Amino acid sequence: MVFSRFAELTEAGADIVHLDDATAAEDVRRAIGDARVALAVDSVGGDAPARLLDLLSDGGSLVTYAAATGQPMSVNALTLIGKRTTVRGFFAGHFDYATKLLPVIREAAPLVASGALFVPPAAVFDLDDIQAAIALVVRGGKILLKVAR
């Protein structure tokens, strides 16, 4: 299933897709050479953000919006200091974003309605399988529920 997701991401336009493991930052850096990595986005927590920080270029930013592992974010202070990186949290429901979110939704809605912007679901679940559906959503997957027979 993982490798089918790789293909889906590549088909959607991703240049490089890599599992999060101990060699991820090194492997991606080898693939991109000296290209600047200004932004990394984390939804995992635990040790994953440390690897993203390793990949970031000097002055880059790490934005985290979830913690799928439930573990505290682990980062190396020396990496933060040495690379002058910024770490910041993001929650779309925060009051600061409320005034910014509605215009984005208004801009995206016609694109979604026309089919120009489409994010396929990771899976479709029967309502009887709600626990598995919730588990996938918590890990970050988009799902659809079949509520009619």
C-alpha cells in the first residue's frame, strides 16, 4: 500500500517521495543536491521533525500541524541554532487564521467544484467500519464514508 501511495504522489506532481527513516534527509539531499529547502511540514511528531530539520537549508522553517505519533516533538537545539531555523505551529482554527481562511476557501471552492483541484480519498469505508476510518483520519488520510446502502 505504501508504494502505491508513492506512485499516487508522483502522479500528483511530487518530485521526490521518501519514507521517514534514519537515512531520509541524507537520501533526499543526495537526490536534490544543493537545492534550497526553505520549508518542511510535519504532522508526525516524535523524531520525524529532527530529520526534517536536518534537511532544511539555513534560515528554513519547520511548520507542524499535528502529532500523529502522540509523541512530543524531538529536535536538536544545535541544529536550530546552527541553521537559524524557525519552528512554528499551525492550527487552521486559530483566531489569527479565521480572517485569512475564508478568502482561501472562497478561492478554492470553484476549483474544487470544477474538478481542477481534487484530492483523492485514501479509502472508502462503510459506516460499520467507523473505527478503521477514524484511525486512518488520525494518521492523516482523507476518507469517505458510505452511509447509504
